[in-house]
Amino acid sequence: MTTDAPAAAPPSDGFHVFDTTLRDGAQREGISLTVADKLAIARLLDEFGVGYIEGGWPGANPRDTEFFQRAQREITFRHATLVAFGATRKAGTAAADDPQVKALVDSGAPVVTVVAKSHDRHVELALRTTLEENLAMVRDTVEYLRSRGRRVFVDCEHFFDGYAANPEYARSVVATAHAAGAEVVILCDTNGGMLPAQVQAVVRTVLTDTGARLGIHAQDDTGCAVANTLAAVDGGASHVQCTANGYGERVGNANLFPVVAALELKYGRRVLPEGCLPEMTRISHAVAAVVNLSPATHQPYVGVSAFAHKAGLHASAIKVDPDLYQHIDPERVGNTMRMLVSDMAGRASVELKGKELGYDLAGDRELVGRIVERTKERELQGYSYEAADASFELLLRDEVLGRVRRFFRLESWRTITDQRADGGLENEATVKLWAKGTRVVAGGEGNGPVHALDRALRNGLERTFPELARMQLVDYKVRILAGTQGTESTTRVLVTTSDGSAEWSTVGVADNVIAASWQALDDAYTFGLLRAGLEPTD
Amino acid sequence: MTTDAPAAAPPSDGFHVFDTTLRDGAQREGISLTVADKLAIARLLDEFGVGYIEGGWPGANPRDTEFFQRAQREITFRHATLVAFGATRKAGTAAADDPQVKALVDSGAPVVTVVAKSHDRHVELALRTTLEENLAMVRDTVEYLRSRGRRVFVDCEHFFDGYAANPEYARSVVATAHAAGAEVVILCDTNGGMLPAQVQAVVRTVLTDTGARLGIHAQDDTGCAVANTLAAVDGGASHVQCTANGYGERVGNANLFPVVAALELKYGRRVLPEGCLPEMTRISHAVAAVVNLSPATHQPYVGVSAFAHKAGLHASAIKVDPDLYQHIDPERVGNTMRMLVSDMAGRASVELKGKELGYDLAGDRELVGRIVERTKERELQGYSYEAADASFELLLRDEVLGRVRRFFRLESWRTITDQRADGGLENEATVKLWAKGTRVVAGGEGNGPVHALDRALRNGLERTFPELARMQLVDYKVRILAGTQGTESTTRVLVTTSDGSAEWSTVGVADNVIAASWQALDDAYTFGLLRAGLEPTD
């Protein structure tokens, strides 16, 4: 693509779903994206069907410049248009001579979002120029970018605070951008302090006063970013700026997923391409994986807890009609209803959970009672079966069979970690096991003691159980339970294992992180061998 | 307190802040509260100044029954009134004969919340009785509890869905409860599917139609629970049901803290006793500690990130005027502004951070540049200084001094963890160190390898540095960074250490959890000794 790409065809797009995960979302504390991360997220957002992907600020840092080059070379976007973000020209220079503005054109992106000051105090104190020059900067920058064939969106930074302080000036920034050829003018609640009623009223008034097409960019500092975004739509905005999982500076931005779900499912408005909405849960979790954060378990619509029921009261009613207790069918957003096993749950929950796992327990009151008791007892020790279905299934299986049957039994293990005087670090483990009547002694090395232990276990068992070669640990989480005694506390380890086609999670609890890991590994491989169709012999 | 406590004085309370953390909040996946936990949370909520604390369902489980006994015996409430939760009487029995209703009276709580069905399908399918009998159940239960001197609030479960399906019936439940003497009738969005505009309209209509005092109970399934609660207030509700940190079933409940903050700071409405609002951040984190969840870092108002700035763009403007970039002064809710050190931050952020830590770096451009470079390089390896101020201060100090000065230097260490054949588990560590020119070899045992290493380190150093005896690890977190290779990934360890008066956090990163822990411990004790006023000799 040349730097003078022709303008895209006039937009027939009635409503813009605009994602800024790669620009504003990356401001979240704890997120740091490589170019490869950004490319991976752009692919996911395009798959999800957003209309616009704001990729970053080309020219402001080499990573973003490289992203725009590679995104246009390497990604064939099916749904989304790539957007470059930048600022109005510097005070006192021509837009054409401003290297920052030039970099936006050079990025090759067909759409440019230009951030403009719209709060008079910010113009004077942060930008240090006059109110008139700021308007000229907006006008010149938009006109220049339009003359280079770009579609232009203008972000009015601090708009709502600015409107409260000086409505006339804030409005004149919108009107100037609109007159200069900006296709959409976005009202930004940059500090995030607004509430829905205010947002709706301001959007409605500005729309009437200026006739500009308006968008909304909400931050979540009052916990109302989703509602503020919807309130702006109620007020007449037809462009919503969001980030995947609500990532963003401070508290975060308006979360793309509940905004889109509300528009599609509550407003009945089609804002995504056909068939994309059920990808929502998968996309949300995949983006979290790329930015290296755990998916927020309690996120609306897509959280693993979003359709999870634990109250005994509910569990019995859910048996009658699940729709009595859920606001939408979770499959519409790619999520599923889950019954939780927990010490608050009664018999009904265990029966439902058993059914989910393929065990019909309804006929055996005593068995269900035993499982409930055993679960409570283990959860009291710190086990959490809510997040470890495979360990719960083993517990259930043991109770149903009335005895513990396993593929292998532990005699002992030992791990040694050695930070040598020459700086080298060594991890060794030895395990002593019995499998199919034979005693096995095996060793392993690894990056850490648990890794070494895992290697030793696999070294010892792979000849007997070649199925293990397909299994791989894909996640390993450590949680300190008591939290008041530092390294003396009880430790819970959750392990997720994959055989390439499915994943399962197991749990271990002990004072000691290695002992807890052993339990979770033991369950993980036992469950995996059962899944592979093998029958335990011991 | 007898079971026939006299009714409290007629409420002069114009607006109810009603907390249900102990009842509805406890339904959150992953929360399991002991009686001691519930008492601790009740104390915190009372300190925060909520008007009502719903403590649980006495009679439904022994834990809740015990809670009501002990709360009334052990806690002197300064602000809050204790509330028992229960259901309307069973169909076809007298309220006085229903043991569940009797248990509510026996709890001694001066206020009882009675949950009533208000959705016709729920009456028929879940309750399996007639619509008329359900109304009689509401009337009888309220009248009976009033006759026993209790103030009564009625929760209309599934009200908004019920109102959509059969507005007349839903309204008749409200009218019946009101006529029978319920002081407040709470409209519950039990499935959480509502949006603010709907909530406001329904509350306004029902208020006009029935004249009952109305409350709101919102769940967060659309991500709008806070906004829905405020919309209900806009519609005329004068009682808000919330939970601390938004804990609750599925996605959660309306979060107490942003609701109260919005009412106080945005509506200008006094809903807490004088002086309580600045306790908000502390109370939020303390409740999280009791329920044993990490405080949500990105929670509005109270999250550690809620007033954290990382964009270089903002950092330079914040130097001019902090109020340009925050929607409220964080001190009003007991939080603080933080400048983050991160690879997105530029020189301005490092200068501000240095100033926060007592180093004036503004004059030395080269030094600031070196610190920025060093920080970027370390963060690339996986270090996160955002959550480890003490490690960052050591880095800063080393750069300012131009050399690394320490109290002790490592030669080597070794840990052995041994799961013996007899079931016993042993953890041993050896460290070899140099301190004040002397070589020290020391050993230690512990619950786990890191604990043993910590013990060995302290055994080796406590004679030379008796200050170490006051220091204690209070938190220990492990994060797997790459997340795709299970136990082979890079590990980040964050350690929080306390000397009884202050806490500080340090970070270590390595392939190996023990090696990463060593680094964090090394930094922790080095920082602690500096804090104690000692000067390093090596």
C-alpha cells in the first residue's frame, strides 16, 4: 500500500464498533505488548467482526510503526478497517510539515483518529496555546489528512469535563472538526467521571447543536463505562469505542463484549457480522491469553462464572427450567451454564454436576450424601473443585466405585534445586513409583523443581503408558491460601493439561508448593489416561 | 436480646445503604465464609457506615444461625442495623407455624428481609403454588413479623422480568407487601439482565402506581449493576442493596463502593456518616483479605490502579496540574495517585517516581535516561516494577550511586524437598553467603523449599543483622509468565515484607520458582535493612 492510498468507499456502515485495545487498552497497568502480540490481537478482533481496529500511534514509537507495516502486509482483514491514532498538528506549524502528522499518512492506514483538546483549561495548561490556535490545529490537521485521501475521526479529549466548564468552546471544537471533514467526532470521557444520565443529555444536545456524527469513548472510573456507552447510543451516538475485556488506563475502558452483547441482544441491533456473537467468549479468553492476564472470571457474558450457579436454592429450580435463572441463553455468546460444586451447594447441585459429567446419581441418596460430605471436607482443607473439574470427577468416580483405583502409586519423590557458586542452576528430581505391579525409579531434570518432578514422572511412566506423550501441561497456577504468613501458608496448585483435543484442570493442596503440584500432576495424568480409554489396574 | 425485641424507633433514615455481602455476596464462586469471617466483615461494614447489614439466613444453615447469636453478643454496632434474610411462609401453612419464619424471629435481628416471588412463572414453576396463594404468603408473613415487632423489608425476586411478563401481577405483589406493613419493597433484578433506562422507567411507574417506598437490588450480568442502582435512585428508589467489592453470584452484585461514591461525590447526597468515605479503600481491601481474594486491582475508586497513570503523554501534563487527569481527588476515598514505571513511560514518569521516593533526578538527564533503559530491559525479562516499589527503589539507588552496594552477597544455595516413603515430607535448604567480610554457611527447614530457604537465609544473617528479626513475609505471589508451556515457563515472584510498621514489595524473575523467590527475598531484606537505617558495607 502506498502512502497515498485512495480513500475507502463512502461508509455504508450505519453503526461503528471501534476497538482501541491495541492503543488505549495497552495503557492498562501490567500490559506490555510486543508487535507479535498486537498482530495476534488484531487477527482476533477481526475474527470477532469489529468494524475498526485502532492499532496504535505510528511514529510515536518504533513498535507501533512496525505494527502498521506488518499488519497491512501480513493480515488479510475480513471485517475490520485499520485505524492509525495521532494528534492534531503542533501549534504554529503547518500540518504538512509536522512529522507526527506525516507519520500518520505514512502508516498507510485508510482511517486516522486525531485526538484534539476540547477542554479550555487543557488547551491552556497542557497544550500551552490559545483557544483559537487549537481550533486551527483541528481544522488544518483534518483538512490535510482528508487531502491525502484519509477518512478522519476526531477524538475530543476530556469532552464532558470541558463541556461542563465551557460548553460553547467544547461545542466549537466538534463543529470545527465536522466542518473540516471529520466523518465522526467522538466525545471522550477521558477522566471517566461521568454517569449515564449526564452522558445521554450532553450527546443529545451536541448532536442537535452541531449535526455532526457522534461517537462515544468512555472510561470506567465510576464503574459505568458500559452504561455510559449505551446512554450515548440512546442519545444518538452511532460509533462506540471500546476495548476487549475493558483493558485500559486506570480502571479501564468500556468493555467491548458487554457493549456489543447489549446492542445485539438487548437492543436487537445488528452490529456484528452474522455468526460472530457466539465467538465472544473464545475471543475474550484468547485476547487475555495474548496479553498474558488471566481472563476475568466474573466478567459479564464471557466470564467463566457468568452463568455459574452455586446457591442450593437456585439449583433445584434450575432443574425445572434453566431460563428461569439466566438473562440470556449463554450459547448465544459462546458461554455455558455451569453448576458449581461447593460447600454451599446441596444434593441438587451434586446431582446436576454428576449428570453434566455423565453419572446418573439421582437414584442413590446415600451416594450423593457421601459425595457432598467428601467435597465439603476437601474444600475445608483448601481444595477448590469449582476450578478443577477433572479432580472432582476423580473424587466422584472413587465414590461411585467405592474404592480408589489408579494407574500408578507413589512410593516417594525428592527434588533438589542447586544454585551453584559459579552461577549455574540445577533442578533434579527422583520419583519411586509402582505401575502395573512393577517398581519404577526414575529421574528428571527441568527448569524448576516442579518441572523436574514432572519430567521424572513421565520418564518413569512413558514406557508403560505411551499415551502420556500426547499430554502437555498448558497452565500452572499457584495460590497462597492463608496469605498472612508469607511462605508458611497453605498452597493451592491448579494445573491445566491438554492432549491436543481437550483440556482438563486438576487441583492439589499442601503446605508445600511441590507437594501440592505433585497431587495436581497425579490427578492430571490419571484423568488423562482415563480419558484415553485405559482402565486402571491397581 | 429476647426473641420479642421491641420494634426499633420509626426510621428517620431518609436513605438506606443496605449491604448484603454476608448473604448474597457469599454466593460468589470461590467465596466460603466462616462465622469468624462474617463477624470480621460485619465489623468492617459497620465501620464504613452502612445503615443495614444483611447477615444471612438464620435457620437455613447452622453457620448463619450462629452468626446472628454471636454478632449481637460480640459486636457493638455504631452505625448499622442487623438484618435477617428469609422467605415468605410455605404455601398452605400459617406464618406462625412455619419453622423457617420462626427462625427469623428467633434470630433477634430487629429487621427482617423477606424474599417474595413476583414473577408469575416463578410462582407456578419454582414455587408450585397459585398466584393468589403467593400474595397471601407475602401478606401473612409480613403481618406476622410486624406483629412480632420486626421492621420488614420485602425483596421482590425477579421483579423486572416478572414486570415485563405480567406487570399487573408484579405490581400486586408490591402493593400487597406495602399494605401489609413492609417498610420498603425492593425491586430485584435477580437475573441481572436489565439496562439503566428500563430500570429507571419501571421504578418510576411502580412508585407512582403503588406509593410504596422502593429499593433496588441489581446484579451485574450486563455490566450495568452500578448504573442500574443509580438509575433506580433517579427513578425514586431510596434504598440500595449492594455488596462490598461487588461480590455475588455469577458476575456479582452492585458494588457498594462505586454506588456510595457516586451518591456522595457525584449526586452530592450524604448517605454515610461524616468521615467514613475516606475509609473506603481500606475497607474494600480489608474485606477482600477476609474473604481471601486479592483486591481487584482495577476496581473503580478503590483499586490500586484506579488513580495510576502510565501514559507518558499524561505524565508530563500531570506535572502541571494533577486535577486535569483525575475525576476526583483520590484522597476523598482514601486512595492515592500513583505514577507507574513501565516500558511505556518516559523520562517524565521516572522523574516523578523518583520524586515520590525522595530522589531529585530532574537535574540529571543522563541518569534518568540510564534508569529508563535499565527499567525497560528488566521489564522485557519479565520484571514488573509497578507492583514492586522496593525493588525499583533498589534499582534507582544502584544507578544513582553508580554501583551495587549490598549487605550480603550470595555464593550458592541448595534446596531439597523429600516426599518419603513413610509419607513424611521434608524441606531443607543450605545457603552460603558473605556478610561483612565473613563467609557464612547456614541451613534451614520449612514447610516448603522457599520457606526453608528463607529460614536458612535468616539463620545465616540474624546474628550480623538483628534487625531481620522484626521483618516478616506477609504475602508471597507466584505468576507464570509465558503461560503456554506449563511448568517450563518463566516465573515471577512478588514478595511483600513487613517490619510491623510498614510493608514493601519486591520482585524476582527466573525460569525457576525458587530462584525467582531468592531474588525477591534478597531484595526484601536488603531494602528492609536500608529502611532500618543501616548502610551496606560491600
